[in-house]
Amino acid sequence: MNVLEAIRNRRSIRKYLSKPVEREKLEAILEAGRWAPSASNKQPWHFVVVTKEEKRKALADAHPYGRFMAESPVVIVVLGDSERHPKYYLADPHNAVMNMLLAAYAHDLGTCWMGVRDTDIEPKFRDLLNIPKSLRVICCISIGYHEVERDSTRRQLDEIVRWESY
Amino acid sequence: MNVLEAIRNRRSIRKYLSKPVEREKLEAILEAGRWAPSASNKQPWHFVVVTKEEKRKALADAHPYGRFMAESPVVIVVLGDSERHPKYYLADPHNAVMNMLLAAYAHDLGTCWMGVRDTDIEPKFRDLLNIPKSLRVICCISIGYHEVERDSTRRQLDEIVRWESY
């Protein structure tokens, strides 16, 4: 899969088939997250992979915009590790997230990422997944096969790009 | 360029050739940023593209880890827009950043991203680029051709991945 094509065509998917995701594909996705760039290469992230239905349903119940996690065969919860990089542990994990979204798309899998940090969802996820105090729950990603394709729109370049100064 | 290959092999580059970056390549990179996913598709980002040497040198002088921006032919400064999404304007721009890093790599260009937000660099960048109060300076990306290839390392998957619970 071409990188520019993946970036252009990947969409957020919220309706999944029950078909399980192969372990090799999951590992390829995690591998893409692993290779993300980070400040001073500190890699201040952890990925909790949730496949068990009961736990996915509990996460879905805790997330008002993520009810479909009950149906997506996999959820990856992304954590930021303040002890590995106190300054960039909230920013760097997003690089890993984008890599994983693209890698999943390259493996014919749909994804949707949803914020968790700084909401009342975060303490619930923390309890459900037994997450230690030094880690923050940045976001979660649903992953699965899907049937319906979607398109989307974006603001035009001239709305978001300035040259030489704002 | 294959997406998984780009994710695996892209490195941070801090030594650039003076060869200018073609406008079409720059636009392809910005286009990759434009298509990043964001909460509620609010796209709370702006990209300021700096090519003029005098301004790049001023940015380089303001950033202790970004001296090489004086030599990289292009710097993209990435802003988060609190008015477009008050909750996710600090997170979503990172998706655009990762897309731009990968797109640049696919076009044979080296990049290095450096944090700016919440440092004493941010007010300096704000002044230099005339950035309004409602926008935050998230980070900056140097872009250019380069000769030396680098490799890097990452923690192993079993150090960063947990299954079902932390």
C-alpha cells in the first residue's frame, strides 16, 4: 500500500464485522506504533491490546463516543509514560497512533481513534485496565474488518497554510 | 513508497543539503497533513511554511535543539487552533505532523520534528511568525534533501505491549 494513498484514503470506521483480526496483522500494527519518532527517542508509550469481549464492552460503556468498541474485535489503548519523558509523554504517543492507523489501513482494517485523556473517561479506563499512576491514558483505537467504505472532506490548503508568517 | 516501509525506515535528519525543495513536493507534504484525522473532523491546525533564510535563522536561534533549521531549506511550524476544537487542538495536530513526516520520506526528503509548546521557545516563535493568541505553537518540522542515512533502535514489542490489561 502506497503511503500517500493510505494517508489520503484512510477513514474513521465505526461499524465492524465480527470477523477476528489475525494476530500477525495486530503485531504488524503494533510494530508500526513501535517505530514512531519521539523526543530524544524516549518512546514514552505503552499499548494495551484488548480483545476479550467483556472488557471491550466495559470500555465501550465508559466511552460516550466509543460504543462501537463493544463490536470492534480489537481495541488498543494508548498510554503516555511520564517517567520516560516528563515533557513529551503526552505528545509523542500520537505519532505512534497515526502510524498504527495507517498500518491497519494497509492491512485492510478499519480504525477509529478516540480521545480519552483529560475527560471523565480516563479514570474509568484506568480502573478497567489496572493502569499505574505514572501513565496517562491518551486515547484508544478500535480495529476491525468492515464492509462499508466512507469518504470525508477536509478544509482546503489555502485555509490552513500560510507562507513565511501567519 | 510502501506505507509500512516508510514507517519502519524514516529517521530524524539533522544535516541537510542546500538544494531547495520543489514547491510540488512541499504541497504534497502539506496535503498529507491536511488529510489527517481529527476529533469530530474539526481539523484544528494551521501550517506556517518558512523558506526564507533570514526567518529560518531566527527560528533556529530561538530553538536550542533546532539549530539546523538555519540550514534546512524549509521549516513547517504547526499550530493548534483552540477555537476550532477547545478539547483536542493540542492533540490532533500531531496526526498531521506524522503524516507530513511520512509523506516527506516518500518524496526522498529528510525531516526532524521538534517540540515547541510549553517551552520558552513558544513565545519567541509566536513573535517571529506573528501568531494570534487563539493559536498555540505545537512543534516545528525541518525539511530538506540529505546525504547521510541513519538507522535507529526502538524498545522491543514485549516492553511496550500488554494484552487485555496493563
